[in-house]
Amino acid sequence: MDFNSILKNLDLFSVGVVVYIISIFGFIVFYNNKKSVTNRTFLFFSLITSVWGLFNYLHYQIDSVKLSFWLLKLVMFFAVWQAFFIFKFFYLFPKEEFHYPKWYRFILVPAVIITSALTLTPLVLNKVLKLSADGKIIEVANGPGIVLFGLLSVGLVLTGLLMLFKNIFQAKGEKRKPLRTILLGTSLTFSLIITFNFILPAFFANARFIPLGAAFMLPFVFFTSYAMAKHHLLNVKLIATEIVVTILVLILLFEGVASGSVNQVMFKILFAGLVGGLGILLIKSVLKEVQLREREEHLNHQLAQANEQLKELLQMKSEFLDIASHQLRTPLSAMIGLLSMQYDGDFGTLSKTEQKEQQKNMLVSAERLRGIVNDLMDAMEVEGGIKPKLTKTDVEKLVSEAINTLKPNYDKKGLYLNYEKPAASLPQVSADKTFLAQVFMNLIDNACQYTEQGGVAIKLFPEQNGVTFEIKDSGMGISEKEKKRMFGKFERSQRAKLIHPDGSGLGLFIVKKIVDAHGGKIETQSAGEGQGATFKVWLPAAAAIPVIDNNLITIKS
Amino acid sequence: MDPKKAVLLLIEDEPINIQMYVLKFKLEGLEMIVAQTAAEGENKINELKPDLVLLDLRLDNGNDGFEILRRVKDNPATASIPVYLLSNVREKGNIERGRQLGAEGFISKVNSKPNEVVEIIKAKLESLPDKQH
């Protein structure tokens, strides 16, 4: 074989390998996560690039001008789709799901379809103008459609790059790295394309490398796959094994095909097949190993999470013990202190009013201590699950009583407490009066504690064969995150601790347990931090509740 | 120094406690200045440079007491003022933490009667040098 034909075979071989590699990468990324739109887009991009690469090479090799011209048109056709998928990839990365907006479905995609269809008509590439010495196309007349082609392709690629830059800029810390790697690969590919496909032919009349266009895609494909691999989006070991095996088999095949005698060809192809078979076994074992390791990592991760949760729980418990012990000791120390002073005769020098004052302090402290002990007892009681003693209850009465008890607290803080009495009479509820009273007390007290300005509006109304108690405050509001945790034991958000440091973190926990035990529902609404909150408690009407009586479930009305 | 001539500062937010300690110290002839918030407490320390400070650990926003202690001891102008932690928090860990931050002592309110507190403070004041006038 002479030098030129060796070169030609090398070209074909290298283009073939490149095309194959790009497709393999595409499939690997796809199979790693079939459901992810990012991975699927990458697959489409690689496949289209492969086809484009092949046609790009072939159109320089084919002797027939007509066929070559058609191939050139197909190259343009696939170039449009390449630009589209590059844009889509940069736009989506690294999302797994995507809801396509209207402009995408009704403007972009149709535009791409139309433009690519146009490339096959004379509107984009009109006709062949000049041929080279050996009959290859070197100049083509462009139709008016070339403008659309240029704008759309360049526009898509540039916009895609813009998306990539924007994502890099907006990403923080860890998330930046894969994006920067992709940018590096993209830049390399771009530089290669610009140098070899544009500058060299245009300014140095060297069109030698244009057929190898596909190879210039490699940096982009490699770096992107590396980025996805390194940041746990793919597995390097598996890919590496697959690539090595594939290349080995390819080389053997090519060598076989290029051999002299038929015997040699058959032998070498068989050998390639054997190597391929062994390779597949190897890949399978690597896959298994990778899967085992991933499972181990997953279990480790779960263990770490469980540990974290346990630590958090212990921390909360420790914090709670600190608060609880301080809460209990404060009124207790006041009582001991004052009583010891009285015993020592210290109050003898005080006036009657001053003595009364100190006695009041003793009493108040004792009552405060009682309140805290009650809270703790309630919490411990409801924790295991409660057995309410159900009787027919007037919710209205309990709410009025709670409001009367807590109104002084509102007055002290300068908050309003509006109560909208129910318009019609409310159905009675089957409830344990003591427990239910606790629910209203806790909620109304909370509203006061966590509101600094404005006040609270309470409504009571029948709803869905039951009664709803609604309390709306203009207080610190509740964030989405806080909403999820509020009803847990000892749960206190950072913000709550600032406004009301002495809270036990048990109030809402107790409320929810009681409401649940009564067959009711509790719901929280808040526009967000600082925007107030609304709590709604729904309790079923008396007739609707099955009452468990000596292991017999009867419906009492 | 003569305890009756000392300037004492109590940083405490519970009104009942304030009344009780101020009364007790007054009966012993000791005048006590009171600050009810962390901010007020720090200001008064810097302004008045009291001879001794009684500091509660749980003030309006949580555990500000330790912060105040640290800042007082870090500031060369106030570092020599003896600060007693007068609190109801659990002793475990907090006594040591206070000691490391330079507190003079830790008095547990619930475990010490008011006259015991007065004894400790008086003893400390008497051990201090007389004031230069």
C-alpha cells in the first residue's frame, strides 16, 4: 500500500474510532441514569455528533460529486441538531427532570426542525461552484437560507455557552467544579474546531483536517464525561474497563480486516471475538464490584444519617434538660430564698405592704413551679399515647374559659385578642374536657408568646360534621422547614428560642397528641417568616365518633 | 475594702430574684445596682467599673451571661473586676466553663440561701484592697 492509502485508512480508522468512542460515551452516560433528561440529551448529542462526524469524513472521500454534495447537505442538517442538543445540554445540566416551557415547544423546536429541513433544499446550499483537481468539492454557492442556518446554529451554541457561564456563576462551591470541567472541555473543542475547521482553511488554505472534525469533539466529550464521572454521576472504573476492551477489540478487528489471506482474516476476527467475550466477562465482574461498592456507600451514608439524627436527638434532649432544670429551679430558688429570709426574721423591718409583696412573690413562684411541673407531666403522659375520658363537650365553653384565663397576658403585652363568637350553635364534641382545654390553652398562649405586635383573632365555626377552632396571629410566622418539625418533642426553632427562651418545646407536641387522640386534625398555615400564622384544629362532632367501650366499638350519639 | 463602701452590680432579669437579693443586701447595709438585660449589664460595667459583679447566666436572649463574662475579662479596663456567676443552670460543665472564662466563682441560686450569698460576697470584698480616693 502506498503512503496516501495508508493515510486514508488511518483517517478512516481514526474517524471510526472517534465516532465509536463518542457514541459509547453517550450510551454509558445514558445507561447510568436513563431517566435523567440531562443524560438523555447527552446521548442524543453524542449520537448526532457521531453521525455528523461520519458524514463529514465521507463527503470528502466520495468520488461522485452529486453524492458528495448530498452528504454535505446532511452534514449541515446534523450540524443544526448538534447545535440544538448542545444548547439543550447546557440549559438542562445537571437537572434530572424538566418541564418544557412554551417557548421551547412551540418556537425553538419547530425552528430547529424547519431550519434543518431547509438544509436539504437548495435554499441553504445552492450548488457546487468549484471542484478541486481530483474532483472534490471546494466551493459551494450559498442560498438565502444560509443566513437562517448560521444564525440558528451559532445562536444556539452561543446561548448554550451563556447558560453554562450563568450556571457556573450561580453555582456554589462543590457544584461549580463539574461545570468548570465541562467549560474547559468545551473551550478546547472550540479552539480545535476554530483552528482546524476555520482558520487553517480560510487563511492558510489548509483543509487537510476538516474531515477529522469529529475528533475535535473529543475534548468536550471526554471532559464532560469526566465531570459527570468524578462528581458521582458515573463510574470511572467501569467506563475505563469498557473503553479498553472496546478499543482492543476494534484494533484486532481492523487488523484482521486489513490482513492478507482469508485464513488470517478469519483467525484474527475469531481472536477478536474471543477477546471480546473475555472482555464482556471482565466488564460484568467490574460492574458487580462497582454495584457492591455503591451499595456499601449507600449503607454508610444511611448509617451516617442515622448517627446524625441520633446526635441531634441527644442534643435536643440535653438542651431540653438544661431548660427544664432551669425552669424548675427558678421559682424554687425564689421560694427557698424568700422563706429562708422570712425564717431569719428579715421581713420584720418591712412595712405591711412590703411584707405582702414578698408573700405574693412566694405564692407566685409556687404557682409557676406548679405550671412547669404540669407541662412536663402532660408531655410525658401524652408521649406514650393517651386514653381520653370522653364526654359530650361544648367547645365554645372551653375556648371562652381559655380566653378569659389568658387575656391578662395579652393585655400585658399590648396585643389585641379578638374572639368571633360562632353565629349558629355548634355541635357538641366527644372529648376529654381537661385534655381538650389544654389544646386551646396551649395554642392561645403560644399565639401570645410568639407575637410582638398586633394581636390574635380567634374563630369558632362548624365545618364538615365537626367543629373548627381557628386562631390567627400577627406574630413571627412559620417557615416551611419549621412547619415540618414543629410538632415534634422538644422541638424549638432558633427563632422561637430568641422570642421566647423559656419555652419547653412541648406545647405543640402535646396539642397534636391530644388532637390525634380525639380523632381530630390540626393544620398550620403561614405565609412565611415574620408574616403571622394560623392554626386550625378540627374536631369531629359527637355523633360521628366511635367510642371504644369495654372492647366493644359502639357508635354513641 | 469595706463592703459597705463597695459598688455592687447585679445583672439579673427575673423581677422576683431582683427584689429578693436587693432587699437582702440592703438589710446587710450593701447597696446594689441592678441591670436587667445583657446590654444594660455590659454598659453599666464599663461605665461604673463596679467593685464586684453578680451575673446571671440566662438573660433575655438565652445564654448571654457567658458572653458578657468573656468580654469583661478580655477588656483590660474591666478584667480585674471579680465576677460571680449567680445562676440556676445545671452545674455540670457550666462551673468549669465559668472558671475557664475567668469567673471568680459559681453560686447556684437554688442551692444557696440569700444569707449564704451575702457571706461569700462580703468575704470577697473584705479581701480586696481599699479603694484609692
